[in-house]
Amino acid sequence: MNNLNYEDFFFNRTEFPEEGSDEYKQLIDQEVHRCLGGVYVDGVFFSGFLYWHLDHWWIRDDAEDEYQNIERKKLRASLRDNEWEAAEYLEQCRVEKKGYLQVGVRQWGKSEIMASYMSYHAELFQHTQNVVVGGNNDDLQLLRDKIDFGIKNLWEGIKIPKIDKDTQKNMVRLGFKAKSGEDDIWSYLIIRNVAEGNKTEGPAGVTAKAYATDEIGKFSFAASFEAAKPAFKSKYGWRCVPLLFGTGGSFEKGADAERFFYHPEANNFLAIDDPQTGKKTAIFFSGLYRIDCKYKTTLAKYLINSGRIPDGHYPNLEKFEMWVSDKEKALELIKKERTEKAKDPDQSEYLKLVMYYPLTPDECFLSVSANIFPVTAAKKHKFNLEQIGFFGEPVEIEHDGEKLVHIISKKKFISSYPTKANDNKDAPIMIYEFPIQNPPYGLYVAGVDPYRQGKAEYSTSLGTVAIFKRMHDLQSEKFQNMFVASLAARPDDQDEWNEQARNLIKFYNARTLCENDEMSFINYMIYQGDERYLEEQPGWLKTLVPTSKTDRKYGIHRSNDTIREYLHSTFKNFLKEVLYRETDPISGSVIREVLGVTRIPDIVALEEIMKYNPDGNFDRLIAYELAVALAKHMDPTHGKVGSEDKRLEAYHAHRKNGHRIFSQSPVRFKRTKMFR
């Protein structure tokens, strides 16, 4: 066991043997051995990479001068809980031959870790190719600069210099000039710009010893990663620990990142238990690790307080200065900042604050880019539904020979977005409120977004139906103008989906607006003799696009940009509509407002609202938008209870007292948490 005293660490050395002497060569061998195999201090293991990072790696970091001015200085990497915990995970990945994926707070120091880690492998492992992948040149240049700075400042005894001085090149060779004048190449640092994910074969064919991708939320990285992955394999397992990093507030195109994060084992990445949900995820560093809420202590106290070692005396560990997150202080500060920023009418800035200092992975994966919907309100409503355990009732609807009946389904609904290719997509209908007896035609409306059969096994696209209950004058019905049922599924047999969708529509006697870019469901309804439920191509569609040449009897074609923007706008207004406002009786100031987004009880539809961007696949939103658009155009001719409706006001006043949603509505089932 290589058990060191604190004074034995290289960063404490002030005198060095003469270069070229036997003692100098022994020192080189000693440091290489420690960097490769790690060391023990008071029985606590420091991985080889952590030893390298603390003893040999140099960074630019903040420091105060004698006048308390903050300036950037050349410093050895400091020891924080960030580095210690990351080193623990990296060592576990190395031993288990798994990848390392991390997302979380800004200013965590991920770029320094990546630069150090890539240089560690390029400097210590001969005949290796070490690959850095990015979606754009700006992010890659930042990493190039940190790698270049760290290598320049390495101790000469351990440094393998760069043969290529041009750091802008896509491949930098490390090594020496032989006496013959030829290049004696030790290793390669290879830079690959995959152009926002469009050059998917960029890293392919490289036998990587180290591999890193930065800002995985900014581009679709999965295809380029899959292209590189075959070269990771050796007869001992993965030869490298691929690093994937993402930062809160940088997930404009984060579907791949989120998929890998929530399914780490499926992609051979290290999986840890999420303390809040109990599910397996990749690594998340929350806003509690923020840089401005750390305090100085010792490594010994940190290890004892975190339960890593028992209480006791550790003379060498007590000499290590360490910066540790004050999580209580950070949480208090985050809550205070959010409360203050929530008063700003610019919701996008509030969202950025949430994403920069996330408290949960879901907050990290939010995106403000091009999201026109009320994300904060959707997030809060989703949280409330989860807290009370309201997820709807899973059913299947069948014909018993006389009428349609529902049976409780053993199928599980698809509980997260985005849907993964290997998820079981044979999902049930979800009922949030059953239909009234003999519902009049027009009380309920449906939006339908069918799917093309195609390669169903590999597609993440779903067929979706959303049932919406309109406002009307039936006095027995207290809660209206909200969604009451949904279907989001893709069974192997498309006719199975068609039949469940048809039965759901008939169960509610719903007028139905269907997306007609795909005609299979419309044709199915016609074949079954149920075309009476289908809305013909609406007249207002021709007003929107008078030059359109699309001539289909039923439904609406969303492929047209004008129509799509109209549906988005209508749905946005529905979500942002103020349903209930509570004001101070003296000052008249608004105390509380309830928005229209609370009329959606589907937690996954709410997740789609939170993560919407123009480039994604949002099947549920399509069905929901169609239902709202149909209801809106029916209101002038079929009547609507206005905003003065005392029943609606009573509903929202009732909710503020802590009662669960739909507590007075005729829901014919008990709430359940079995599908959380």
C-alpha cells in the first residue's frame, strides 16, 4: 500500500533533484506510478486521476491580492467537494468499465475536469488516441485553451510536449523530435466538431483511450457517440471512460442528453440512485454546489461529516485544505433568489435562474429557448399533481355486445417524456373524469394525432387522443372547460390503437378534430361507419390559408406553418388564461392567480409543455391543441359559460384550501400512486 503523509505530495515539494540524475529519474517514475495507481492517506484512497489533478494540473482561478481585488491567477487545481465526488465516480467508472455522464449547476468546474482528464490520458498513456467532441467551435476552443494552458505548465519531468504548436488544428500530436529529425509520436489529442450533431461520423474509427463530449444539451450528440462507441471496446470491456457533460440552461436540444441521463444502464453509463425518486439516473450536481456558497474546512472533517469515514483522528487528512458546499445556505439563497425573480414579468429570466441553479434534474433539463408556453406554471401544477398522487385511471374500453364499457387496465401509462425507443409503448387510456351519463353531442370534443405505422419498433412517435370537456349550462356539472381523458400509445398493431381511439371518442360522444397529414385513423373511422364523429375540414382553416390546395374532407393539416402557429397561439392563450384571481381587499393588489394550465391533469403532457421547442416531437401537444382549437370555434355557436361563472370561481377558491383537484367532480375511482 502506497500510504503517504501530507508532506509527501508533489505539490509540497520545494527542492528537486538535478535534471538527468538518477534521483530525477526515480522522481519521475514515482510520480507516474502515483498518477496511474493512486495513493492512500490515513487509509483513504486518492485515485490516480485525483492525485494527478491536485499535484500536477494547473488552471486559471480567482484569487485575492493584498488589496482584496479579485484577479485570475495561475494556480494548482484546488480541492473541493466537487472534485472529490467526481473523482470517486470516475474511479468507479474505471473499475466497472462504464461511462461518466454529469449534468447540473453552472460554474461547477466541468471544463477544468475535462481538460485535466483528457491531458492525463494523453500524457501518461503511450500510443493512445484521445478524442474531444463538441457541437460547435466556440465550446471546443474553450476546452482547447484549458488543455493547452495545463500542458504548458506541467512539471517538465512528467510532461510530454506537443509536437504541433498550432492548437487550432483538429489533431495535436504529443511526443519528441528524434535525433534523425523525425517525429517520435507519443499520443494524439483529437478534436472533432460534429457541427451541432450533423456530422455524425466525426469521431468514428478512432481507438479512444479517453473520450469527452461537452455541452451535450446543445446538440443531438447520440448519433456521433454511437458512431464512436464500437472503438471503445476491448477484450477487457470499454478501454475508456467516456465523459459526457451538460450544464443547466444549455439544453435547447437536450432530448438525447435527457434520454441518456434517465437511462444510464441502457447506455453503459454509471447509474446512481436519485434520492428524491429512488430511480436510477446518471450523475447530477445540483445548485447546492454553487461556487458562492462554499466554506473552507479540512478533508478529514468533510469525509467524517459526509459519512465516508468514521469519526476519529486523521493527522494527514486534517492538513488538506478543502472547500465544501454549505447546502443549507445555498438552498436558502436559491429560494430567496427565485422568490425575488418571480416578481419580474420576464418569465424567461426566472427560468434561466432555475436552470442555472437547479434543485432537481428536471429543472436542469428545462429550456427557455423558443418555448412559448407558461413553463413555470406547468412545472408547479405537475408537482402538485404528483404530490397528491393524481395520475388518472388506466382503462381499456370495450364493447360488451350492447354498449361500450371500461375495464381497469394492467398496462402502464408512459410516464415520462421524451419517449425512449425501447420503452413499452402499448399503453392504456387514462381517465381523469369519466363522462356524464348520456353526454350530449358537443359537450366533449377530441383532438387526435395518429401515427404512421412505419418502423414502429424503433420509433418514439405516439398516437395521441385528448378529450376536452367544454363549458355549458348543465347545472349538475360543476367543473368544465378542462381535459378529462387521454391516450398516448403505440402498440405493435396499429388497428389496436385505432380501435381504442375510436372507442374513447364514442365513450365520450366527442366531436373530433383529427390531424389529416396521416389519413389512417380517418379512414378507419369511415370504414367502421363512425365518420359522424369526425369534424370536416373547418371553414376557419380556409380563412387562415386561403391559398391552400389541400382538399381533404375531414380534419386539419398541421404541416402548414400558418396553421401550426395558429394552433400554438390558441393553446398558449388557453394555458395562460387567468381562471381565478385573489386580491387583497384593502390594497387591491393581486395575491394569487390560477392559470389555465391547471386544467390539464396529464403529467406527461405538462412535461411536453415544459420542454417544448420547435424542433422536437411533441405528440401530446398536437392532440391537446386540436381539442382546444375545436372547442374555441364551437363556443360562439354552442354557448359558453363566461369568466363570471361562480362555479368556476368556487372551484379555484376550494383548491387554495389544500383540497385535491377534482375533489367534487364525478370521478368514479380512487386516486392511486401505483404508476408513479
